[in-house]
Amino acid sequence: MDLLNTLVDKGLRRELPTREEALAVLATSDDDVLDVVAAAGKVRRHWFGRRVKLNYLVNLKSGLCPEDCSYCSQRLGSKADILKYTWLKPDDASRAAAAGLAGGAKRVCLVASGRGPTDRDVDRVSQTIRTIKEQNEDVEVCACLGLLSDGQAERLRDAGADAYNHNLNTSEGTYADITTTHTYADRVDTVRKAHAAGLSACSGLIAGMGESDEDLVDVVFSLRELDPDSVPVNFLIPMEGTPLAKDWHLTPQRCLRILAMVRFVCPDVEVRIAGGREVHLRTLQPLALHLANSIFLGDYLTSEGQAGKADLEMIADAGFEVEGAGQVTLPEHRVAAGGGCGSHGDAAGCGSHDAAGCGSHGDAGCGSHEGGGVCGTAAAATVAGEPRTDLVAVRRRGAGTDLAPNA
């Protein structure tokens, strides 16, 4: 296919595709999806080999957010039966982080619900960052706290944060349809503040909220312009109790096409499969590893993910390897250009938050039903595109509970 050959050549040269080419990737048929994966996989392997970066979420403060993001289980007015708790103490957060690191994660993502942190919140998170770094050698820490005020990114950096995540989520043209309590421009401003402070910028999107192909291309091209080190791709899980509870638009094949388009537009950036991979990719998750070079390990913010052991087995069975603590995530040219955490072994950000702007919205995960089994093993086959509410389970373990985490 001439289109795919052209996109591979451009990806190897870091050349931006045209909008028409990006749209054409999303318009390919299910019959051609393996060709699309194979082509984008060449670009992924050129820049990242067969390494898979593991990231681990710690939900520092859950629920009761004043923002009205339609996708979020922690939003104002949410009826979702999620865990609700205030700030974890630094030692509790450090213990939660250690579980993920023991499972092979390189990056710990510290997330808190809310519009954005107060100065007191920044002090609290700074102490948590210091505690985690003191108690866990070589850990990389990403903060995901919502909209930042002037000077807050610098304070987080001085406390030891390596990265900051704040997703654009959807296109500028449709943003007001998803959230009314803050603007798309607010999000862009926070990403720029993090970048200017010397933090590794992480910003991505949520697919599956009823957006058009044009909207998806718009937001990915906007991300390319912002040039974050890491781009998390979330797939909406329509969680009961939220306005988008009935929105089931994705199929495994469409998810693969979206990931391929992101890889072609952002060829040398860490592309992370974030919330919703277990629910929407299901048994095709291993194919997505040919497109993305990063995933979250275990559970998400307010929902359960695939069992951590199953994640590791999937990576090995697909012929990939977990990226080690001493390996540099970003390609050399990005490191040399000041690529944030990639200059010392890790370019990831967070990318998985509810209302504080990170985007994996907590309702993104699978139901590791009956003790954390592999997603989908307990359900009968269904028609593609049908709601799979059987694969969604609210997180009841790990941070904020007395139960062991899934890592």
C-alpha cells in the first residue's frame, strides 16, 4: 500500500505526515489492519526497539472533584461507586509505589483529583516525592495534579519530580462538549508551564467519546506541535454514573488504527497505551505493543486493570522485553535536545487521570474479575462494538485501601 510505505519513510525521517495521510490511516478497513500495524511497527522498532516501558499509578486523592469532565468517574455529580479518600500520607504513597516498582515499573505516576493544586497541595506532594525517592532507588516520578499556577511546576521539579502530565484529551473544536469548567487553552498552558520548568512534558488524548476522525487528527497534530516526550492514548471506558456511560464506539481494530496514526504523527515519542486497553483491545492487546512502547502496569485510578502478572506474560509472549531501569527511553536526538527524563533513562509521563487533567480517567481499566484474571476470560464472545460492561470493575484494592495492590 503506497500510503503505508510513504508513512514509514516519513516516520523514519521524523517527517510530519499530512492531515490527509493521517485521516487515511483511520479510514483503512479492518481487512488492512494487520498491514497498518506492520507498517507502524517498523517505525516503533526503529526508534524504540522491542522495549516496553512500564508505568505505575498511585492515586493520591480519589473522588470529589469540582470539575465536570464528562468522561470522569470522579467528576462533579458523578454517581459512580468509586473509592473516595483524601490525600495519602507520604509513607503510604511510597509503599504503593514500591509495589509497582517491584513488578517492573520504571515510572511512578502520582495523581490527585481536583481542578489543580493549591500551594499547600504542592508542599504535600513535594514531600511525597521526596519520600518515594528516598525509599526507592532510581525511581522516576511524574506528577499529575491538574491545572498549574505560576511557579508550581518549578517547585515540583525542585522536589525531585521528573515529569508532569496533563492531557489535551480531545480536539480544541469539541473540547467544550466534554468539559465546561475549564478550557482547552487552560490545558495547553499547563503543558507549556511544565515544559518551561524543565519537567518532561507528558500529554495525550482520550478516544471513544464520540469524536470524529478529524477530531482525533486535530488533537494528535496539536500534541505534535506541543512536542511532549510522552503521549498516552486512553480509550474511554463508559462508566456507570457518568454522562458518557452509554458511549461504546470503539472496536479493537479501531483502537489499533488510532495507535498507528499516533505513531506515524509522533514517531520518536513515547506512545503509551493507557486506560481502557483491556476493555477495548481485549485479546488484540499484544498487537498494540507493535505500535506503543509503553503501558501501565496493573490497576488504574478508580478501576481495575488486567492482572500485573498477565501484563508481564503478554509482553514476553509477544516477543518484547520490559525496559530496564538503566535503559534510556527516548532516542538520542531527543535526549540531546533536552528531552526531560529521557536524558536519564526515562521519558515517560503519567497520563492517566480523572479530572485533574491526566486523562485515563480512572474508569479506564478492565475488570480483573474473580481475583485479577486476564481480561475477557470470564465473558462469552460478543459482537464487536457491543458494550462490555462485564469488563469494568471499580478498584477496591491498592492505594486508599487495606488490600494489596495489583502489580
